[in-house]
Amino acid sequence: MPTISSFVCAGSLALSALLASQTAMAQTPAIFKYADLELGRQLIADNNCNACHAKKFGGDGSAIYRPQGRLTNAGLLRGMVEQCNTTLNLSLFPEEVTAIAAVLNQSHYRHKD
Ligand code: HEC
């Protein structure tokens, strides 16, 4: 019966979409929950983060981000970005530091807490 099988199919599609969105939410650390990822991407571009990293590490600079390294959770990652902010005199606001760290977490570190 084609009608029934297509109904079942649509139902499981909706269910897997729901599960996928719940998984994505569960993977966002609490401190990045309200981070503005668009702002973070813009700030990473504006502050030449990758340009400087690329000079030291080659490629597109992303080899500097070591998910298996010492930044073992979201708080330490954010702290590192804060440290860069201070050292490099970037004058970023706290929510901007959070936004940048959230983008790096999403693209590289993937910490869940
Ligand atoms: C002037 C050069 C320079 C600029 C600009 C710069 N960085 Fe870095 N960054 C470095 C160097 C060098 C290291 C490696 C330091 C170390 O290993 O102790 C580093 C390391 C890091 C790390 C740690 C990576 C890891 O997993 O250990 C993060 C995160 C980071 N930078 C983020 C940023 C962000 C975000 C920006 C832009 C807002 C930025 N950096 C701008 C030079 C720079």
C-alpha cells in the first residue's frame, strides 16, 4: 500500500530532524548557548586571527587550533581567546570574546561543556 508506506516515511523523517536538532543543542556548552556566531565569524576575520596563525603554522592557520591540546573544555577555550584579546590589545567586549570562542568551538574544538 503506497499511501501507508509514504506516511511512515514522512513520519520518521520528521522524527530524525527533531532528534538532530536536539543533539545539536545538547552539544552546545552552556556558556556558548547565546553566543552570536555571525558576530564571532566577523570578528575572527576583522582581527586577522587566521592571518597571524597561518604565518606561524602555515596553511590557513587552523592547525594552531588543537582540540586534543590543553584547552580541554569550553571555559578554557574562552579563557584563551580572552588572553589573546588582552595580549594583542584587541579591546573586545566579553560577549565578543564569547562569540569568537563559540565559533572556534563549533568549527574545531567541539567541546560539549
Ligand atoms: C599576532 C599573531 C596572532 C594573532 C593576531 C592571533 N593569534 Fe592566536 N595564537 C598566536 C600564537 C603564536 C599562538 C600559539 C601560542 C601557544 O601555543 O602558546 C596562538 C594560539 C591561539 C589559540 C590556542 C590554540 C590551541 O588550541 O592551543 C587560540 C584559541 C587562539 N590563538 C585564538 C586567537 C584568536 C581568536 C585570535 C583573533 C581574535 C588570535 N588568536 C589572534 C598568535 C596570534
